[in-house]
Amino acid sequence: MAGPVARQFGGARRRLIEELQAKGVHDVAVIRAFDLTPRHLFVPTGVQHRAYEDASLPIGNGQTISQPSVHATYLATLALAGTERVLEIGTGSGYQTVLLAHLAAQVFSVERIAPLLERSRAVIAQCGVTNVSLLLGDGTHGWKAYAPYDAILVSAASPDVPKPLLEQLADGGKLLVPVGGRDEQRLVLVTRHGDRYDRQDLNAVRFVPLVGDHGWTDDAR
Ligand code: SAH
């Protein structure tokens, strides 16, 4: 991205990147994506002064934008080469969607809350990325029309790995999903090898619930 929007908060964005590097994020492509993505556009104006803290922040409708270091973990784990077709479940603010747009060939993202999706659509356009497609709906069903995906990232927590997402994973593809209770989960990495799915449990995480047919069936806290 170029122009005045990119230059705004440039110093704060630099400091966030240094903080991420100090926390062990060294992947050059991932760092570049953070550098190209103006996080202050993805948060409500009331918390814009905190946009470049390594913290999750409220984005309205009871949802949050994730902590940048959590996005960095996801992105470093996937090690995208730039050629992939990626599916994201839980567009939220659209921030990670734009990070992905800088790291993959095509990004498909599904969000269930209409006002969030519309706001993220506007900000994504403002960022000038054109390789993103958005869908309003229950992402626990995936997005069949464009499957299979080389990578699937779920940004909300599920009691179990949603089955349709396994089916929409390409051979050799990777799926990242937080699995566990409503309040604490473990990040799970599933890698598909033909009909075999290798599951690896990674670090402890905290995400808002994945609400849908193959997730939590109600959003009561
Ligand atoms: N990566 C986003 C995370 C937003 S929070 C960001 O950093 O902004 C998780 C999002 O998942 C919320 O916006 C929530 O509405 C959405 N979500 C929850 N269940 C969903 C489902 N079944 N399908 C699509 N989106 C869902």
C-alpha cells in the first residue's frame, strides 16, 4: 500500500514490528505484511490510539481484533509462499484478511455478522488489495465453491475441528483452528496427506466462540 494512509502511524507500526521481532517473529514475508497493513484502520476510532499495541481490542458486536503476535504465530506456522489459495473463517475487522492478502495468491474469508463484514469490506478496499473475496454466512461449512484450500485459518474457537473444513483442505494443506472450551483453547494444526489428517496441538490460546452448525450452536457466554 502507498500514499498518506500508509504513512499515518508509521512510527507506531515500526515499533510494533520491533516488538514482534523481539518476541521471535523473524519471517521476512510476515514482517513485510505487518509493515504494509495499517492496523489503525481496522479498529474503532475510540481505541485507535492503541492500534499498534500487541493487544486484542474490541471491534463491536461483542467481537475482538486478535493480538498481532497471535496473527504472527498463525502466519509463521503456515509459512505461505505467495501462491496459495487461503480460506479464513471469522473475517472480523478484516485485519488478518489483509495480512493474508499480502502473503497468499487468493484469500476467501467468511464472517457471520453482517455489520462487521460490511465494515471490513470497506477497509479492505481502502487498503488497495484486490485478491480478497468475502462471504456472509456460517463459516463452519467452509466455502465449498472455491475449495480445495492450501491453508484454512479459523479465527474463532470451536469445541472440535469442523468436519467440512477438513474436507475442503487440499492435499498437503494446513488447517489452523483453536479447539477447546469457551474460555480457553489450544491451537490445533491439521495437515492433510491424502486421506490422512495429522493433528498437532500447539500453544494455549483464547478466542471468541465459533458460532455455527459445526461449532458452538448458540453464542450464549
Ligand atoms: N481475525 C479477526 C478475528 C475476529 S474475532 C480479527 O483479527 O479481526 C472472530 C470472528 O469470527 C468474529 O468476527 C465472529 O463474528 C466470527 N465468527 C464466529 N463464528 C463464525 C462462523 N461460524 N462463521 C463465520 N464467522 C464467525
